[in-house]
Amino acid sequence: MSEQRFYIKPLKSEDLDSIVSIHLAAFPDSALSMLGRSVVERYYKWRLRNTLQTIRIGAYIGQSLVGYCIGGAQEESLVDFVRENKNFLVWQVLLHPQVFLSSTVFWRARPMLRRFLSLLEVFRERKKKVSNDPLSVCILVIAVHSSFQGMGVGKALMAEAENMSHCLGARRMYLTVRPDNHRAIAFYERLGWVKAVQEGFWDGRMYKIL
């Protein structure tokens, strides 16, 4: 596996099924994954058709997608996706009540709920500033198939995303990582990303100056 060569090129609509499979394997305990494949598929259809997402690249071995990265000059969040698909999502939640019974989701949500509510307005204001900044690009998602990790796929995807951002005239890049995902945090820090700590609190946002 490690001797196989990969290459980077733009994602295409035909990659949707592979993107969904990689997401489900890479983020099995995310709320989207726990709501089922149809929700993840709808989410990535929404991401891929969004004209604001100027970075849509994949890593391939032969014709097979082994990793992908999606980003853009404006940061649209899960809140936007939920708002546009609320009826469908409500039905899926009713069909998958285990999402709220999951120890992973439940125990993470409890200690963060009060802090989230108190900081919600701050985050909204910060998002507004970032979204209106023509010199910034946000990495929305990056994932690599578990069978092809350790080959430099993620590093190559990030390098290409940075190159594309620079060509777009961006001077800064942003991303958000789960604060307890220490492996991912270490990966980003090795690539020169810095935690965006504000008033002693870090919500998972990182940035890099190009």
C-alpha cells in the first residue's frame, strides 16, 4: 500500500459515493454519520454544488478516491446546511434516536452546552468577520481513507489547498478541529497551523498565515 502513488486533482460529482464512504469511516461518531448515509450524502451534495467552495480536491490512486479536501472563501457551517434541509433532517432524527442516546454525543454535549450558549454571539460575530474577509480561505473538511493514511495524502491535500488559496489571493487560512482530536491537532501544527485562542478559550479554530 505504502508504495502506491497518488495524485491530486479536482473532485467530480461521480466521486460522491466514495466521499461519503470515506467520511463515514473517518468520522464514525459525528452526528452526521450517526444519522445515516443518506444524510451524509445530502450534506456532500450540498457542499459540492455550493459555488462558494472554491477548493474541491481529491487524492486518487488509479481511479479510486483515497482522500479529499473541501474549502472556500466563505465559511458556511452545519447551521446553514441544517436550515436548508431542516424538514429532511427532523425526519432522520426521528428515525435515528440513538444519536441522542450515544454516550459520545451526550457526554460531549453536556459540559459544552452552557459554554456554547454564552459564546454563541461571539462565534457568530467572528464568523461574520471571517466570511466577509476576501483574503481568507476556510478548510471545511479534509479526510483520508484509513487504508491509505501514513502515505502523505493529507499533507499533499493541505499543500495543494494552500497553493490554491494563495492563487486566489488569500493571505490567511482557517479551519476548525475537534479540541479532543489530538492527532489531528498535532498534524496541523506540524504544517504550521496555530491555535486561535481568544480570551484564554480555544474552541478548535486554527489559522495559518500564507
